[in-house]
Amino acid sequence: MILRNFDTRNRCFMKGFTGCKTRSVFSISLLASALAFNAFVFQSQAVIINLTHNNSFAQINVDSQAGMFNWTVDGQQQLNQQWFWYRVANNLEEFSIDTISPPSITTPDARTLYTRYNNGAYGVEVDYVLTGFSPGSGHSQISESITITNATASPLAFHFFQYSDFEMAGTAGGDNVALGKNNQGLWNEALQTEGNIVLSEIVSQSSTVPGANHAEANFYPNTLTALNDGAVTTLNDNGGPVGPGDVTWAFEWDFTLDPGSSFGISKLKDIQIPEPSALALISLGLGALALRRRGQRVG
């Protein structure tokens, strides 16, 4: 469903700000009415979208850098901010995608969001599907499909960034993160842990979109500051592991769009609170990812 909230336009993504999160109780009470709609298209500013499915609840502020600022699984908040930046042609700085245009929003059901930004020359569409599992399972997924289009008659150099700041268990510290590459040497995976909570994100690989060109694992707020500093940013290709601490991570895709063409990115986020025995196996997986990263640097 769509909820107007003009107080949160520029504050939701600030560290330590909980105003957006406390409104979720009010938002959940409105979800029943949203189920009566098969589809809803809306254009506005400062709009927060609520998604719900089984044991999971997510919120996206589609008109500010707050972006997706809430992913609650079995009552526990896991996310501070995940959003997208871009740079085109000869621009000398990055901008968040909400600056392209006011959002055009479609919510076909309670778990799905299609949001589009288009200024006539180029556009970005981000589609979300939230998948919750049975209550108490500690398991949730969000799939995202991103489409970037060029409506001009000339090739368009485009740089697209995803920035992620997960605060697992609702806390800003104690997290570890490592990023990995595919067999083409391009970035395509993130693994973040805190205690027994495990988050993974996998970027789908295809012949046209083989992976991200650059990535960065860092401590808050270094990467976010770079994206907003008014200068050209290229992620530093530090895949980690980074932590423990208040960690963040980001991916960067660099490509040229032909006239009238599009570029697509698909990815899946998965979060689990496993049994202790499973946690030991996941810890081994994080270590293996770190060793693989070191081996790639040596090679």
C-alpha cells in the first residue's frame, strides 16, 4: 500500500533516527484495506510504500535517499538504508535516483512494488517482491529487478550504484561483510553476518549483465559520504571481509546504453536466523569467501 508521510522525506535514512520505524505499527493497521485493491498507480512526493507477506514487512521511501529503510522479519528490524545512485555522461557527481523525476508507483498487491523515475531522456525502474515465510521461521527474501533505459537518439554512458546499510538485529554494530566475484571476475555477491543472523545478496548473471564492475565494503559513513560529496566516485574494489562494526557495502555497474535500449539488473536478498549448527556452516562459508577474495588478489 501507499502511505503519505511528509515528515520523513529527508530524515528516514539518518543513523539513529527511529521515527520511520515507529510508524510501522500504524502502517500495518492499514494493510487490510490495501488488500482490496488489485492495482494502484500514483504519482506524488514523500511517499512511503509498505509491503507485507507472511512473517515479513518492508518499507520503501520512494522519494528520498532513505530508499528501503525497513525490513522486519518476525518482528525484528534488519535494515537501515538500501538505495540507488547514478551518474550519466560527463556529469561530475552522483545523484540518487529519486532526483530523476517524481516517482510513478504501481502496487499490484500487498507484497509487490513497481516504481519508475523518468525525465524523458533516461529512466530507472525498480521492481520489488517481498517473500515472507512461516511465522517464527526467521526467513525472508526480497527480489529486485532494475531496468535503466535511454530514450535519446545518442549513446549514453551510465554509472549505476547500489548502496546497502543493513543493521541486523536492529543494531548498528557487530556486523561483518564480505563481497565476492563470479567466474568472469565481476562482483555478484554479498554476505553479511551478525551473531546468528545471515544476509546474502546474489546478483543474477546473464550474457548481457555479467556482474558489477566495482564494489566496496566499508564502515559507515564512508561510502555514503562519497556518493553525496559532489565529486565523481568509483568504488574502491575492497571486497573485505570488513568488520566487526557498522559496515556497509555497495556495487557499481558501468555501461553505455545505445539509443532506445535498456540495461537490466536482477538480484535476490535472503535473510535467515538459522539454528546454531547451521550457523557454523555459514561461518565457514564467510571464511571461504574471504579466502577466495584473497586468492583472486594474489592471482
